[in-house]
Amino acid sequence: MKEYAVDLGGFGGRRRPRFGRPSLRTGVRWKISAAITLVGALVALALSLVVHNAAQVSMLDNARDVQVERVQVAQRMYETTGRLNFIGVKVNDPAIPEALRAKALAGRRATYVSEKVNGVPDIWAAVPLSDGRVLSLHTRFTDRSAEVMKDLDQALIIGSIAVVFGGCALGVLIGGQISRRLRKAAAAAGSVAQGQSDVRVRDAIGGVVRDETDDLAQAVDAMADALKQRLEAERRVTADIAHELRTPVTGLLTAAELLPPGRPTELVRDRAQAMRTLVEDVLEVARLDSASERAELQDIMLGEFVTRRVATRDADIAVRVVHESEVTTDPRRLERVLGNLLANAARHGKPPVEVTVEGRVIRVRDHGPGFPEELLAEGPSRFRTGSRDRSGQGHGLGLTIAAGQARVLGARLTFRNVRPPGAPDRVPAEGAIAVLWLPEHAPTNTGSFPLLED
């Protein structure tokens, strides 16, 4: 059995189905943390490279200066005594780099740094002698300097890691605060969408520091107030019009009763009665939209209640009680919901109409063409009677009233279409199912739900 459903939730609201390809959902906290960590890592890497290169260049410059001073001393001593008193000092050393030899033969004093395989540089210094030969000094970069560079690199690595972890922690802290405020704002906005007009997003997020979330909260509050005022104005206009029509419609119906018997009289009475029903339904919708309706609760046996009400309405409808359950609800409103669902099944569906009671769940099924796709996608809409396959008499207020009364009861009302197993979407539905899920804990007389103690 293949089913398509729309869930109106406990408040009778509309939920649109989600389409499109799936997307990866990540929190603001982790996005901010990742951004700060990445920036910190890049800054730490850049600073480490700059510090490492600056320290290495500074040490090599010092080593060059020391090498120049030593080769000058060795030159003076060799020209005075003819002896080479420093280790690494040679005359016409065949291993001297050619670039350094060329500069010395040109009469210049110069230094040269060559890199070895192990990364420790060799420091060369050369000066020209008076007889045209070249005196050179060759030493390796001091072990002490190499150890200093190694310690510096370790310190830079440790510092970079500390910066990365510190940036990550800072990002989590900052992002967590923003994420909490956004979650509070979303929860408050959801409460407003569910009809709690006294909730204010700005008060919900709280906090001492003002940021963009406060601007967002104020915008949402302003939008909610404007929407509330507009809806209230529309509701008042609808209620006033329906109320003003009540008297002339009642008079019209009374006058129709005085007409002589005949087919024209029956037509007038039928249309007058339909107009009166429409006015009463519009008034009921207006009251439900005002969110001022409250349930008058009683304890009833659900299976027995549904069986008696259905038998009173239509004895041909079969009621099957799978599991009896005692519920606390408003019998009058429950009967109204049940009656509207049965009327919709009788008007737009096909027999047999079946009613099933299982615990706190009531199912009403017909074997007609099913609910229209617009209803499954958006929920009941007033003055919309259905598609071409499920159209008929009525004004589209029955399911709207049923959804509103279910909201007052704290119940959940869903609509489904039944298709053959494995059948594609183009295959017509084999019936429609309306499911009323009564809550385990009934709403209080203020419209709220009791708190449960652990």
C-alpha cells in the first residue's frame, strides 16, 4: 500500500513537503570555529616562516662578520710571520668556491655561504695577498647557532599549534554564543508561527551585548505584529460580515417556510439553508482563527463515543474498534471533527466509508479518488473544494473547521491517499484516509498543556 500524507501537527498548521537534492547542514558555531582556526593557522604559518628566515639571516650575517674579522687577522699574521695560525686557513685552497676565488683575485675581500646536504651551511671568507695569492678561511656554521635555530623552530611549531587550538576554542566560544541566540530566536519564531502571539523574539534571545541577531529579532517581531494585525482585521471583517448576514438569512429561511409547496419552494428553501450553513461555518472559522476557543474537557470511552455518533449520522458506515481507550477531550468538538470528516468522505469520496478506532487514533477512509495534491501539499484551505477528480458541492470549509477544532483539542490531523503497492504517481488513488491523533495529555482550560513530572 503506497500512501501520500500531509501532517497538520498539533496546531492545524500547514507543512510543505521538502523537495530538491539533500544539502549538508552545519552549525554556525562550527563554521565560525573553522574560519577562525584557518585564519589562525595561516597567520601562525606566515609568522613562523618570517621569524625563521629573519633569525637565520641574522645569524648568517653575524657569522659572515666574524669570518671577515678572523680572515683579516689571519692575513696580517701570515704577512708578518709567514705562518698560518688559525684552523681552516689556507693559501690557494683548491676547494675554495670559484665565485669567491674570482672576487679575491679581483682584489676584493668577500664571504661565501654554501649549503650542505644536512642543512648546516659552510662559511667561507677570502682576502687577496700582496703576492697575488688568495688566503681563505673555511669553517662550518657553529653548532651553537644550529642548536639555537633548532630550538627556535620547535618553539615556533609549538606556538603555531597553540594558536590553532586557541583559535578553535575561541571560535567555538563565539560561535556557540551566536548559535544559542539564533536557536532561541528560531524557537521563539516557531512559537509565533504556531499561534502564540504574545511571544517576542527579542525578549527570548536576551543578552547584554547587542548584535545583528537583535536586529533580526526586532524585524521578526515587527513582521509578526503586522501580520497579526492584518489577520485580526481580516478575521473581524469576516466575522462582522457573517454576523450581519445572519439576520437576513434567518428571515429569508423563515419566509421560505411560508411559501406554498412546490418545486420552486424546495429550491428556495434548499439555497436558503445552504446560505445559513455557510454563514455559520464562516463564523466558526473566524472564532477558530482568533485562537480564543477553549476545550471543555470530559472523560469518554473513545470507541463507544465514535460508534454512537457514527450510527446516529449514518447507520451504513461500519465502525471497527481495534482497541478501546479512555480519553479526556471535548466531546462536542470531537463530534464536530468526526462529522466534518464523514461529510467530506460522503460528499467527495465513494462508499464504503470505514471508521476505525485504535487507542487514541481515529481513521476515516473512503474509496474515492483521494485528496487533491494541493490539499496534501498545503493542508485544508477555505473556499477550495478540491480538484477535478474530487470536486463537488460545498465551500471548502469542512476540513478547515476540522483542522481548527483539532488544534483546540491539541490533536493532530493528517491526510493520506492510498495507492496500489508499487503503483506510479500517475495511477489514480484507491481512496482517502483522514487520521485524527488525540493527545495523550489533553489541553487545559487555558489552551496550554500540563507539565509532566519526571
